[in-house]
Amino acid sequence: MASQALPPNFIPLLDSGDRVTEHQSIRIRYGKGYRHARPRGINATDITIPIAFILDENERFQLLSFLDVVGTWESFRATLPGYSERSYLIEGAINEKMIGGSQWRISFNVLTDYASNQPSSLLFVNGGRLLQTNQVSLLLRSDYA
């Protein structure tokens, strides 16, 4: 599914929390001190970025409505300060805090969504059944005779 774009009137700020980079690997220990490690897949680095918005009551309602649609299961496209445009998933809870008058601070963490950032996708044919994602095609044969 294509990512929805964060509405352009919402400008995210990098929050004061820590940007977390986590490298996923598979490690195997053999006898006599020998070890082997490799990345866990082609996108083995998770990057979590805390972001925040300072909004009035109307903007708060609009942003929360958008976030309710994407939830934590669908990615959205955004350009964060210091980053190029890419797709993100919401990671964890969405925090709301009234900071005075009618101003609200909305904050949450986003996780880079590598699946939606890929420029192409695949079409699979397996046993006469068609499974499709977006643009590129690949034919898989189930028999190797």
C-alpha cells in the first residue's frame, strides 16, 4: 500500500529525545572461540526518531485525525528536519500535552519504514496464484524439473 503524505501544513520538529539506531544481526558462536555474525536481512538497521508538533486546537484535531487513519500499521511520508523525504511508521504511543492557552504539543516516535521506501515492489506467481505488490514483476517456478 502506498504511503500517505503528512499534510504539508504540519511541520515536524525533532524532539529532545534520543535518536536510536539499532543494528539487527544474527550471531552464532562455534567452538574454540570462533564466532560468526551477519546482518538480519537487507535492511538490518532500525532508526527511531522522536518528533513533535506545536499546534493550536484546530491543527491538533486535524493531525490526530490523520494519525488515527495511519495508526501504527500504515506508513506515512514526511520530510523531517535534516532528513530527506521518506516513509515512517509510528512507534509506540502518541503523547499530547497542553502547553498554554490553546497550544498543544503532540509528540511520538517514528521508525523508518524500509518496505515503503523501496522504489519498486514485486509480483509473485506461485502455483497459478497471483500475489501482487506494486511495480516490478518476478516469476517464481514451483517445479525445478
